[in-house]
Amino acid sequence: MTDFDVIVVGGGTSGMMAAISAAENGAKVAIIDKNRMLGKKLRLTGGGRCNVTNNRPPEEIIQFIPGNGKFLYSAFSQFNNYDIMEFFESNGVALKEEDHGRLFPVANTSKAIVEGLAEKLKEYQVTLIMKSTVKKLLTTDGQISGVVTNENLTYTAPCVVLSTGGKTFQYTGSTGDGYKLAKKLGHTVTPLFPTESPIRSKDKFVQNKTLQGLSLRDIKLSVLNEKEKVIVSHEMDLLFTHFGVSGPAALRCSMFVNKELEKGRESVTLSLDALPMFSEQEILKQINERVAEFGNKSVKNGLKNLLPERYLEFLLDTLDIDASKHLKQLTDIEKSDFVSLIKEFKFTGYETYPLDKSFVTGGGIELKEINPKTMESKLVNGLFFAGELIDVNGYTGGYNITAAFVTGHVAGKNAAEISSYFKY
């Protein structure tokens, strides 16, 4: 069988949802995927447990998609995170909520999500064409008419959904095929860059591995512009590594680091506030109270538990404060400098991990060329886009997967409607 109403290119998160959505709206659907199994990248998400969506209100979800999230307002009005939850629950995949609204399958494995989607594809008799790569999109007078695969097989359809993913984790099949296919039909691809990525630094404390392996809880990490003004801040955990910083705070800041580096800067300044819940005055008051109570203890012991021990020693060393002297010997200037450094330790990042080792691709198909209500191309009739391929990117925490499911559902539904016109 080579004739379909809708062909979905890419059987990942958005592709499977697009195929289901198209099929439940009456279309005869095929998925063409280069892998031997569906959802290869989806199986890796959330540490293999699959953070399938987030339980925040839909308007808040969009705020956690800093890369052009507003483009999704219309799509979210048709299908949102609550609909995703209902989809899985009603199809026998029970979900549970964890911290920060993150939702996972009760089974604690991404396999449950992939199998839930696969069962629905089977129910709707979606044709799966696996281990096959689409090398060309066919058009006739500005209208999609089908695809040609690497085996030189032609499959016809008046509608094609491109859902081939970005360029992260390329061994899963996300090698940028969709960008090339879209470009050949006149679409623009905005510059691609890594997001949700660890940040590399050449600062001395990194080169000396002074803080390597240290994890700081609930800190505030900020990215500063050339004028030292804050671009963005995130209060989350941070991990110092042998190459720089990682952990949730660093991953969320990485997109903004790359945006600044794109401007030609050699490095970007980051600022770390180790105690964001306290003002400088409140911290100074705590220190003075300790001086009054533990003045004869060493600085190191007198300030114990104010900060993690290694970070405390690092800050004292940075300021050349003798950690072994009596706490009461701290001068007012030393106290002030120490508090300032707690609130604002600056370091630089010169790059993030490359695309292939990052979690999410920034950039993609130019949004001005996509109808936000339908996900259809404005340049080629019958061509639709979904998922990470488009120029939308969110934070980790279920936001990118949510965007993929939402755009997939909307693209599939509208592709089915357009394809129905060709039956008469």
C-alpha cells in the first residue's frame, strides 16, 4: 500500500501524536521512520522514566517555553497539557505527579508511554514504515503530493507532517533531516544552537577542579549582558563539574548564554547567589550573631552550615580570609566582602555542550512561515510541521514534550481535515 491521506515523517513524540490525531479524524495514515522502533529519543527522556508533561496551568506552561512559546497559544487552545494527561489516563497509562508539577508514568518507565502511543496507532490501523528515510518531498503546483524514500519508493499523500526532531542525541535518528527537506521547498531554518546544556568555563577554579562534584541546592544563577545587567535568573540546583557547571539552573541558563555568544562575545558572565532567600543585611546579621556566640571558634567552624563546607572554604580562600583565625577577628570589611561574594560570585562561560550532547535544539523552521492555528506551511499547501523541528524550545521539566505533543496533535488534526478535501 503506497497511497495515504497523511504521511508523518518521523515516529517520535510529535510524530506519533500527529499520526494518532490524523487517524482519529478519519485519515488513512502512515508513519515513515528511519529507526527500527518508534519513540527512540522519547525512551531516554526523564532519565528513562519519561517526564510526559507538566501539571501547571496551560498559560504557565507557555512561560516555561522561553524559545518563542507565545507561538503556541493558538495550538494550546485546541489541545493542551491537561488533554495530554487525559489522553494517557483514558488509554490505560496511569500518571503520577512529582516535584515542580512534573508528570511521569506510574510504571516509572518511558516504555509505558511509548507502548501507550503504539497501542493507539495499532487501534487506528496506522501503517508503520520502519528503517526507511525520506529523501525528498514531492509537490505538484505548490501542493504536497507525496514522498520518496532512500529505497526509491514513492508514497503518495496530499498532506505530509514533518516531525523529524532537532539535532540533539543524533544517534536516536535526530540528524536534521527535516531541516534539509523543508529548505528544499523554500523554507527558512533559523540558526540552530544547543539549549538545556551544561556550560563550559575556563576560570581558574574550574581548571584547578576546586569545586568539581560539589552540588549547591536552591541557588540563584543569573546570566549577565555586556553591561552586567541580568538577562535571566533561575533558582534551582547547580552542580560544579570538571568542565564548568551543570544541573537544572545551568541547563536553564544555557540558552541565554548561547544567545549572548551569538552576538560575538568571547565569554558570558554568570552570577551565582548561594543564598537567594536572604538579603545581604540578613546574612550579615546571621554572621554577627555567630560572632557574638562563637567568637572564639575558627572562622571555618563558626560559619559552619551557613554554606556547604567546600563552598564556604572556597569563598574564604577567594577573599584571602584565614579560615583558621578566630571568628571575632573578622573585620567589618571582610564580613562585607564575604556577604557580597555569597550573593554574587561571578564566573564566565565560553560555550555550552555541542548540539549532539545537549537536551534540546534551539532554532528551527522559521515561525513566520507556519500557520500557528494549523501548523501548516504558508509556502507549501499540505505540508505541516510539529515538534522540535520548529523554532520553539522550552525548559526541561515536561515542557518540550508538551510542546511536541500539542503541535503534533494540532498538525495531525488539520492535516486530516485538509486531506479529506481530496476525497471528493
